Amino acid sequence: MTAESSDGPGAPRPVLTSVEEKLEHVAAEAGVVILPLSIARFYTRPDVVHVPVGDLADNQVCLAWAESNRSPLVREFVDIAVRQAGDIGPGDRT
């Protein structure tokens, strides 16, 4: 599957849907990818270099679950996520 590139309709590019596919594309010297720091740290490869980009706008991650889900595991996960988010101050990206 391909998508139109910014170079126009004559320059197709692959549609990459997984992190693994994106990193394979980079490793093949066919492009670059911008990843969240947590993903870059998790998916390390000897043939791909990660370089922080300091002037990008901050991202926001949201947690959502079905209102009807009353599982204690979901509640516990939400509680942990809220505590962890409270420990991260502005500018922290871990």
C-alpha cells in the first residue's frame, strides 16, 4: 500500500503502520521518523540512531475507558496512571 508523498502524485511512499515497520524503513536508509521518547527508548536497534528533537511542541496523552467498565484492574491502572502523571513536571519526558 502506498500514499501520495509531498513530492506529488508521481512519488508514492509506503504506508507504515507499526513502529517496527517505521524503524525498518529508517534502517533501510529510506526515511526518517519522529517517535515519542518512550517509544525510542523501548525500540532500540543497533542500526538506528535516536536523536532528541528539542523544538517540537509538547504532546498530550489521554487515558480513556468505557464508563460501564467497573473492573478493579481498570480502576487500579487509572489510579497508577494519575499518580505517575502527577510525578511528571513540565518539560519531563520519561
